[in-house]
Amino acid sequence: MEAAIHYLPAAAMNFHSTRRNEALPILPLITILKASTALEMARTAGRIALTLIPVILMKNHTSRKMLKHAEAVKENNPNIVMPCGMNNIIEKKKHILRKIKLRTYLFHALMFTPFFIFWAAILASMERTPLTGRWRLILLSPQEEDEIAAQLAGSGWYQAVGDIITKDSVPRLVPPSDWRFAWVRDTLRQLETVIPTLGHERLLGDAWLERGPDDSPLPPPTDYPLRPRPRGIELLRMFCHLSHNTASMSPHNIPGPPYSLIVVDDPNSCNAFSYGFGPDGAGGIVVFSGFLDSVLRAHPALEPQMRTHHNVPNSEETSWWSYLFGSFLTVTPPVQQYQPTQEQTAELAILLAHELSHLILSHHLETLSSRTIVLPFVLSIVADVVRTLLFPVTMLFGPFVNDAVGQMGSALGKGELSKLGEYCTSVKQEIEADVVSARLLAHAGFDPRNAVQFWEQRRHADAASTAECTPGNAAEKYRKVDGLAMRIMGNDHPVDEVRVEKLRGELQRWRDERERAVAALLRQHETEMGSSEASQWHG
């Protein structure tokens, strides 16, 4: 996808008393480089370089060889009559050397340009992940992100997810009138209400310092608060404001909530996944009923609260379901509805907070960028270089062999290296979602310490298939790639164990920061009291 930014001309004046802002053109340049088209530019420049560089090297080699041969003949036989062509070489030595020098400059420019565009695009696309501060690469322009969000907005998300979950077989969906759907939806909405808090935790004051060792902890304010991702029109407005030296834009609400939701009636699947990005329902969560059944079995109610449910909600959400998934749903008579307990809701909230963290951190964009833009570009460049080096050999066997070499690079990109890149990205994102979900749980009134026990229990039951930021078969992916990835990264610890340890370490960091902050406040209080007593004694 391609997108362009049009800049409004700034008002010009003949005279001004303020210093001109010479660095302003850098901002549009960075915006242009932060796009998928930047890598296509680098790829085109690389192909041009690979086409011309062999010609330049051959011409320079031929010119040097001819010049060296002519000089050797002239030096060994000064009185010999040189042939007309060789005599011209001696007479035009300076001209030949100048052409060799120019071709050498062109060689360096051709070699440097693709690398410069590539690394400039990479640097322009690097950003800090909200809440954790991890450096990540999202090589998509704001316009491209808006296009993705627009495609998934409204019914687009349901259609995209419907294509995913119906790939193997037609699933049975839990309708919005079912108590299980209402349970998941209400818990998700409760977690969504605290998302704005992640953008201004420092405004909460010292509430996180007032928690005791036995209380449910609150996180210390993060150095990287949650901020909405910039959109194309906002960047355009920002450039206009900067060119006129006006105030910066006012902050906007975090786009996304309320997120879309689907509950699949599949008792054999104990997992969930999140998918999408953007406002107007362009992101959402899919939960399988097998997980709900496992929660109900793990925390059975002493006295189940049942109530009869007769009404079917006539909401916009229900209309979308009827329009998109009407063939999957069946009309059922009124059934007994179950009232989940607090323990059951708390365990459901842990999984939903994990998936919600994937959405608010825009992990779908990060995965899309690395899997469909960066990795194919790198593999394409490697394939082009290999084809160029092997061309003197493959040209002897005709175009079929040359095309086969190019197809090998494409197949390699779709094979194990692609899976390995997806695995490495997923591991980072899963750990990050665990850490951020603890913040969501704490602010929403749930005890984040229960998340450690939750993931420890599922570590023994293949936690890889419990929660995923991508809708693929996680268990199969982890089984196939886990061993190879761990060997390459030099890590022998299973990823599930690493996730639990990282989450436990994050909660320990909360306690350590709280103890340091409380100790600092006590020292400050003692210092102030000592100064007050000293001033009273002197008085």
C-alpha cells in the first residue's frame, strides 16, 4: 500500500525578527522514510546497483589492464613504434584515469545509496513501546496505519476474523444473548475503562505508595505513558503548527475501545487471540468456550446462582452478528443463566487483560511490519545478491536455472526463516503483554499477583496455546520452531518459564520501587523535622 503526505505551504514574509527554523525540513523527510515504500525504494536502488556495479568493475578493470599493458610495452621498448590504438591510450592516460576515478565514485554511490535508504528508513521507524519502553520497529506510515484501521473498522473486523476461524471448519458462535458472551463482554468492558489511566498514571498521586505488603499492589508510574499513535492528518497539522511557531496539538483519547468480541463455542479449544488495530471496532478479541469451561471447573461455585434469561438484546452488536454470522447461529429457547463468581471473573480478566495489552500496544502492526515488509525485503536483497554472484554460472544453463535460484530465495522467506522471525517477535510481545496486563489488572481492581499463578498453571498445560497475539495454531508453531530458535538465541529455558519469570520480576520491581520511594519520603520527612526543630531551638 502506498500513501503520500501533502504539505500546506507556510506563509512567507520578506522580513522577520525571529530565527528561522532550519531543521524543519527534516520532519517531512523522516515521515517519508517511515513507510513501507521506503524499503521498496531501497530495493529498487539495490537492484540498479547490482545491475551497474559489475559493468563498472569490468570497465575499470579493462581500462587499468590496457593502460598497464601499454605502459609496460613503452617502458621495455622506448623506441618501438606503438600501434595507433595503444598510442592513444598513452596519450589519453589522464583522461582514462579521470574516467576510472569517476566510475569509482559512481561505484561508491551505488553501493552507499541502498544502505543509506534502508538504515534511514529503519531509524525513522524506530519507536518506544508504550509502558515498557522497548525499542521496536514499525515500518508503516500513519497513512498506511489509517488504511489498515479503515479496512477493519465496523464489519471489517468480523469479516476478517470470520475468514480466519472458518478456514478449517465452520464454527459455532456464542450469540450475544448467551450469558457466557455477556460475562466475557462485561469483564472486557471493565478492563477497557482503565485504559486512559495508563496515559496519566502520575496524576494518581501516591496511591501506589500507600499499599501494604498484603494489599493488592499498584504499579509505579511508568516513564513511557500510553499515547495515541499519530495519524496522517495530525502530522500534517503538526507541520503547519511548527512552521507558524504555534502551540502543539492537544492530546486525544486513546482510540480502540470498545473493542470487538467473538466467543466461539468450541469446548476443545482452551485459548484466545487478539487481532486488529484502530478505532471503531477495528481491533478485538476472540475467546474460545473451552477456556471458559476450564475456568468454571477450576473455581466451582459453592452454590451456583442460576437465573432464567428471556430477552434477546436488540443492539448494534447483535445486528452485526445477525448480518455476518447469521448462518452460524441457531435460535434457542430461554435457558438457565449462570452467575459467575468473583474468582472465576478474576481468572477470566487475566486472559482478557493479556489480549487487551496486545491491542493497546499495537502488536498487530509490529507483527505486520516485520513479517510482511522487513523480512521479505531482507530476503529479497539476499536473493538478488546471490543471483548476481551466480549469474556468470547460471547464464550458461539458460533462464530456467536463473529463475529457480530466485524462487529458492522466495521459498526460503516463506519457510523456516519466516517462522523463526515470527517466533522471535511473538516471544517479545507475549512477555510484554504479560507485563502490561499486570498494570491493567491492578488499575481495574484485580490482584495482579494472581496472574503469576495463572500462567504457572497453564505452563504445564501448554501455555503457548492459551493466549496468542496472532490467530495461528500457536501450539504447533511453538513445537516446530522452539528448539531451533532457542539454539540460535543461546537460551535453553522454555519460553513459558521465561514469561512467568519476567512477570514475577515485574511485580518484584513494583515492590522494590515502592520501598525505595517510601524510604526516600521518610528520609525527607526526618530532614524536614530536624530542620524545623533546629530553627525552633535557635529561635
